[in-house]
Amino acid sequence: MKRVLGAISLLALAACDPAIPDSGTGVGFGDYDQYQTDRAQRDAALEGRPLPAAPRVESVTIINDETTAAAAAAGGAPVPPASADRPLDVIATAESALSDAPAVPRNTAGISDEQNFDAVAERESIESDAARIARNREQYQVIQPTALPTRSSSGPNVVEYALSTTNSVGQSVYRRSAFSTEAKFLRNCAQYASADQAQLDFLARGGPQRDRQGLDPDGDGFACGWDPAPYRLVRQ
């Protein structure tokens, strides 16, 4: 008896179970639009919803040339629908409309067009170029060189001194006192902002023959490591 009741229960459950759709059909096995429709109907049946209505396709009038578009815009004759005798040519129509559009004015005041060959060729010629060259030659002026101004200062000149010497840095030329020590040299040279200033003061105080401040302890005539080589190279 128990076995009979169990079999009846299984049969009742199988009758209530909805049918399982075939998953082997769908995308890649047929028309995609039909697949979408079948899927929507199957989902509605499984969920107990009413079946979705089929989409309604309205007739669309397509304008595929400028003449037809102008007539339609002006309220003229109705536009005939596209057919085999009137193929769609949307790209060509768009390109034609762009080509016929008026040029956008641009404010180019103050901008040179010398790099535009067409613009220059319209207003210039070989004759005008020759005339412009002739005008430029008439305005050409040659400025003659004049004498260099004389220096107003009567003090020492490091450039003149550098060009008047021939010995190298460290080559002793002048005698120096035993009191010209390295400590005195370092202390007094630290008072100048540059070697040029030290050399100017050295010459103004009687150098290179005399060196009371100890700025030239090796007797080469150059104070605080000043080097005449850059000035000599300019003369060469």
C-alpha cells in the first residue's frame, strides 16, 4: 500500500512541474530576433505573466538626396519612400551638404599669411619682388666704425697689465720679503670679493714691484691667484 501511495505522489509532482525549455537553441542556432521573442514568451509562461505584444513597426520615410529634402522642408510634394530605384546614400548626401555649406568667417586680422603660397601668389609676382628688393637696397646704410672711447679712469687696468706680462702663474719675477707668509696671504686675500679686485688694489698700491699686504708671496706679479691667461687668449 505504501508503495502505491508513493508512486501516486511522484506522478502528481511530475504533472505540476513545468516543461524545461531546450537550452540547445538560441543564439548561434537561428535568427536572433526570433530567439529573443521565444525567450520572452517562455519567461512569461514560466512566471505566469501575459505574453508580451509583438513590436509594432511604423513606416519611416527616408530622405536620401538634397532635392527631396528641400522639397519636404518647403512643404512641397510628399517624399517617396526608399526603393530599389532610389538607393540609400546617406553618406554622400551628408558630404554634399557639408561641401555646399557657406564658409565660416574667421577673424584673421593681424595674422600674417606669408606661409600661404596661394595667398602670396595672388598679390605678388616676380616684378613686385624685384621692386621690393630694389627699395630695400636703397634703404641700406653702411655705418663706418669709429675710434674706441678712451677710459676716463686714471687707475690701473688689469687688461693692459695682463697683456704686458709674459710669465706664467707661479713663476717668480719679483723679490718678496720673508714676512710675506701664507697666513698673511690668506687673511688679506679674504677681504676681496674677486681676484680681479685684489689685482686692481695690488697694482694701485705699488705692485708688482712692492707688496706690503702680502698678496703676491711667490713674486709672480699676480695677487691672490689672479690669472692673466683669459685676457691673453682674447688677444690671440
